[in-house]
Amino acid sequence: MHNMNNGGNERMPFTTKNYIMMLAGVVVIILGFVLMSGGGEHTATAFDESIFSFRRITLAPIVVIAGFVVVGVAIMKRFKPTDKE
């Protein structure tokens, strides 16, 4: 078996910057879903064209994908450890 103690030179997989970037990515994803919401009509017989707006069809999916990219970069990026971490 491998010894997990390598002379006190252990390093956490993520730094504080990674967690901040992940949180920012999640906020961007939530913002994208908020942009996607709305546009429904309150009656079953009326049709509302606002569901096909630029914001819901184009902008919101781009924002959501950008949020997932930010989270992916936050997971893959290796920051240099500081003295505090």
C-alpha cells in the first residue's frame, strides 16, 4: 500500500481561487436559466410570441454554456499554492 504521508508536502486538489471560479460559474449558469424563464401565457387559448425572443432562444443558452465552461476551467486550472493554503 502507498503511504499517504509524503513528508508534510500534501496539497489540496483545489485552491480558494478554484472554488471562487466554480461559484462564479454556477452564478452564470443560474443567470442563464433566469434569462430563459418567463414568456408563458396565462390562458390556454392564447399564444404568446415572446417565447421566441432573442433573449430566450439565443442569449440564455450561450450564457448557460459559458457558465459550464467557467466551471470546467475552474476544475482543470491549477493555481500555484500560496503560503496560506
